[in-house]
Amino acid sequence: MKRGKNQNREMPFLDHLEELRWRILKSLAAVVAAAVTAFPLSGLILDILTLPNDRLSDPARLIFLKPAGMLMLRMEIAVVAGLTAALPVVLYQIWQFIAPGLLPRERRLFPPLLFSAVLCFTAGAAFAYGVMIPAILPFLYGMGTDSIEAVINVNEYASFLMRLILLTGLVFELPVAAFFLARIGLVTPALLRRIRKYSIVVIFVLSAVVTPTPDPLNQILLAVPLLILYEISILVAAVAYRRRLSGDPENSDAKSGTASGRPESKSGHKPRSSRGPRSNQRKPPAGS
């Protein structure tokens, strides 16, 4: 684990496995600690999850069917909340595992990437909670009839909402993934533009999988933001790719100086000095 002074030394395969094991253990410890902390707040989180149902004009009646149903639900909420809260720590451990194989300029990407990943995930979760769920629930409840009352197991209701929120948050990480992959050279903006028509098909298929309703309006409700995110991903990939080509600021300054001819001043004098004596040597024979 202590390799700070010798990070350039190549690690054996078993040392990689040991490093991976410790990273996984630290990530699990962060998730468990966050889940234990979130368990007392599980009731408040459950009230937030049931709020979209309570705001409907004809809300469903939520019940639990087993004596330990609420306990299991609170534990599930605590685990999901702990995983979400520990996401920065998990991303940090992943980064620490892959960072030794990256260039120094690529390692400096972690702080902005971490902030962007958390921001995009939060935006996706807020979009799912504030836009998608209020549109999906009335459609699902509307499949019933006047003689059938909507009575739903609260465990299934909460699991459905948490799964939808988490999946939407992960899908909104697309621009961050595109930036990182373009920065390390695995993806280019030209490639993203070339596969745009295939990506549109994949986006609509993904929207159909994430949204549990066959209603095309709800699928379009998720597909349109994903299409916008894909176009944003092309733009951020172009920025990252240009930065990769330019390299570090010091190297880009050196390249710009080379293009202007200033660093070649020393080498530029050599041909002039070599040509000078030759021209002086040719003049005496011409005069004689």
C-alpha cells in the first residue's frame, strides 16, 4: 500500500490484486458507515419518496404486507442512501486504483471530474423525482378501473422509485464519461458523431427499459434529455480531445513558440553563419 515514493515502479500482479482488495474494502466500509448513519433518517426519506403519490388527485393507498416489511424497507432505504452518499468515496477509491497507470496531466482531472460526476448524478436524480415520477405514476394508476382501488405494497413502491432515480442519475453521467474517455484517448468526438444515429436507437431502447410504462410519451420524456446529453457529450469530448492534443500548458507554450520561430533562433543562426563564410570565400576568386 505504501508506494508513494516509488509509484513509477511496476507492480507485480499479486500486488495489483492486494491493492484492489483494499480499495474494495475501503469502499464497502464507506458505504456501510453511510448506511448506518442514514438508517435513523430512513423515515424522513420514505416520506420524501411517498410525496409524489400524496400529491396526486387520486393517490394510491400504500400498505405493508409483512410484519417485518417496514423494517426491511427502512434497511433498503438506508443501504441505497448510504451508497449514494458514499459515491464520492467509491469514485475516489476507483481513481486511486487506476491513477498510477495514467499520465500526470491525466491525474489532475480527478477533482473536476468528481465534482462533475456528483453534479450530473444529482441533476439526474432531481429530474427523475421532479419530472419523470409525477408523469409516470398517474399513467400507471390510470390502468385501473372505477371498481378497482389502487392499493400498493409500500416496499414495491419505494423500490420502484429508488431504482428509477438511481438509473436516471447514472445515465446523466454520460457527459462526464465522454470527457474522461476522450481525455485519455479512448473516444474521439469524430467517433461520437459517426455513431450518432446508432446512439439514438440505443437511447430510445434504454429509455424504454428505464421507464416501466409502454407509454411512448414517458419514454420520450427520458429520451429527449438523453439526446441533449449526448450532444453535450460530443462538445465536452471535443474540448477534452483538443486539450489532449495540446498537452500540458508548458508544452503548448513551447509549441506555440516553435511555430513563431523564437526557440529556433539558436539553430536558425547556424545556417546563416555557415552561409556567411561560404559567401566570403567565393568573393575573392570573383575579384581576381
